Amino acid sequence: MERLLAIIFIYILVDNFVLQRFLGICPFIGVSRKMETAIGMSMAVIFVMTMATLVTWILNTFVLVPYELEYLQIVTFILVIASLVQLVETALRKISPTLYQGLGIFLPLITTNCAIMGVALLAVREEFTFVEAVVFGIAASIGFSLALVIMAGIRERLEMAKIPEALQGSAITLITAGILSLAFLGFSGMLTL
Amino acid sequence: MQIAYAIIALGLIGLLFGLLLSIAARVFAVKTDPRVDAVKDILPGANCGACGYAGCVNFAAAVVKGEVAANACIPGGEETTRAIAEELGLEVTDSEPLIATVFCIGDNEHAADLFIYDGVEDCEVAGRFNGGFKACGYGCLGLGNCVRVCPFEAIEIGSHGLPIVDPDACTGCGLCVEACPRDLIQTLPRRSGQGHLVLCSSQDRGKTVSKACSVGCIGCRACVKECPQEAIEMDDKLAVIDIDKCDDCGRCVPVCPPGTIYPRTALPIMPGAIEQNKEKAEAVSSEKGT
């Protein structure tokens, strides 16, 4: 139990996927312009990341390891995640059109996202147990969402601010992201597994 | 041998997921109207929202259902309407092409400022701060709310501090009309620039107007009396020209003391144009000896 709590704390704050491991930077910059889309994306990421860790862990433990095919991890995981997202999208469209309207456009965006891939690979590398891997997936995605929502909040305010012409657009966004990352550096080393 | 295992394993996993996906596609199939896609392809795809729907897809769905007329897509104009009508077998009702027109020429040279504003670049915010930084409480603040909302990049703020509408790029969608907190923009039928306009929106008394802005309508009624078509009427303290009645005789232009009346062919008002018009009007009126 203590270990699970540690995993949650570490991957939300200490080892934040976006701000400390620099994974999933493109949705972090791409969809953080508005709070509404940021929240939609966050929900989609939480959903897919948890599912992806779950499925890839099972596949890795029961197929790849017994047959000594670990070197196929990356290829298999890409395949699994892409199919999974596609599956979820098709199912969602039928089962819950409202949820599909909310998450629909974000789902294909994260199919080949490096953060999702990173979670799957790291869960294997850290030799987590099944429960730990799932908790790790949830924690990592919440960490991602936290970073995304903070960024969206800041960028919504930046819209109203006077920014020097040379820094407008992506320049100020990258500077903001850098400062945010530095702020999260304050958590580093607080807790290790 | 190793490579064979890899191929078999990946092939099997791939096959498994492929099967799963194709089954899912069958089980969770959602029937969509093919006409919605057809209409969506015809639409400009700007997702501007001028039709009142969230995006082009939603509009397409509404048109197919018959909730809305095919000509509601303003940016698409006549061509789009016709194409949609053809696709769905509807009758065509023509819609007139519109253009956004800014009813203020109080630029930074002719309209007085009350104070230097150094806050948020937003007309709504600036307007609420002490009634705006311009002496005229009705005039354009030039902070570009209309520019930001325009999906077609048809408006820019000129060096004179007023919006310039690009007549080629403007589709008359009316988003800027809603965005302007001072209601200075209207969409008017294009009609290749027929008609004259009083480019002012001030409802202040003449004295107050002339103190705040040297080109604002002072409500003197000179143009109302001059107009042979009776196309000009007073809306409280502001003269308004009905472009349907106006026959472009131009007699109102020189009689206007502040020089607020412009032929629509002179739009958009570029930096410097206001001074020229004022001089021209003054020259004509001094010739007449009035």
C-alpha cells in the first residue's frame, strides 16, 4: 500500500511525465491553448494511458517474456496501443455519443503519443507488479493532466497580457513551459521508490 | 529461427487485433447519413459559427434534417447555397452578399483621448475602464476585438487606430458585429458600394461630439435638409442614411460641417483618407460661399 501511494506521489509531482521526463510535449504545447480542450485531452489521456498500461503489461508478462521476445516490446506496444485506441473510439461512438463528442477528437491524437508509449515501456522496465503498473498508469496520466491544465490556465491569462512582439506565439509558450518545469524541479528527490 | 518466432508472434498479435477491430466495427456500427458528409464537403470548412451552429459538420447535419435553410452559410455565399440545394434537391433562395462596415472615423488624429491607456489589449476591458480612453464614449477604441474574432483575416487595425475591412476577404459573416462592444460594426448589402453613409455612431449632443472628435456627427440636420431623396433621417442625435433610398448624388458630403459622410465606394477608410475628405468637403463648401 505504501509503495502504491509512493508511486502516485512520485509520478504526479516528483517525476512528472511532461515536466520532468519531457514526454508528451506535443499535446502539452498543442492543446493547452484553451482550458476546455485541455480538460478534454486530459480525460482522454487518463483513460488511454491506464488502459494501455494494463493491456501492455498483460501482453508483456504472458506473451513476450515467456517466449523471450522482449526485443519486440516497442513494435508490439505501438500495435497494441493503436488498436486499443481505435477500439475504444468505435465502441464509444456507439455506446456514449456525448462522451464521444467530448473525447472523440482527442483520442486519435494520443494514439501514437510518446507519453503513452513511455508509460508502457517504463512499467516494464521498473518491473512493476500488475496492480502497481495500473496505478502507475493512472498516476502518470494524472501528472500529465496536471501539467496540461496548469499550462492552459497560464496560457489563457497570457492571451490578455502584453507580450513583446519577438516573444509572441510559441516563443512565450516554450519559455512558460521551461519555467513551469523548473518549478516542478523543486519536488525532485523528495521521494524515491 | 529467432526471426521466424518474431514474425509469427507479431503476425498473430496483429491478426488478433485486426479481427477484434473488424468485429468491433460491425458490432458498434453507427449509421450516418451520407448526405451530411456530402454537404460538409461543399461547405467552406472555416467552422466560423456564423450560421449559429458549432461547426460546419453540425450545420451540415441541420441542413439535411431541414432545421435550417441552405443559405444560412454566409461565408460560403451564393455558390455554396446553390451546391447544397443541388445536392439535397432543394429550391434556391438567394441571399445577398454582405460586407462589414465600421461606423466610426474618429482616428487617433481627429478623436481626442482622455488619458493614456496601457492595459489589456481588449476593447471590452478598455471600454469599462473609466468609460474608455477616448473622449467620445461611442467611438472605436481600436484594440482589435473584431480583428481577433475574424476567421478570414479580413480586418486589421490601421496605423490611424481604426479597423480596416478588406472588401475582398470579408464574407459578411457578422462575427465582428457581435464582437464589437460598442456596436460600431454593421453588415450591409454590398451592391458594389452603392450609397453614402454617415460614419459615426455617437448619440451625444453636438457640442459634446465636437469637443471629443472633429469628425463626428453633430446632429445639425444639414444633410437631412439637403437630401433630395429623403434618404437621411435622424436617429435621435445621429443622422442615418438609408442606402436603399440613396442615389449617390453626393450633395450631403459638402454640407456636412465635420465631414462625416462618405460614399461607400471610398471604404475602407485608410489612414490619411479622413484628412483628405475633410479638406475636400471644406473646399466645396467655401466655393459655394456657405
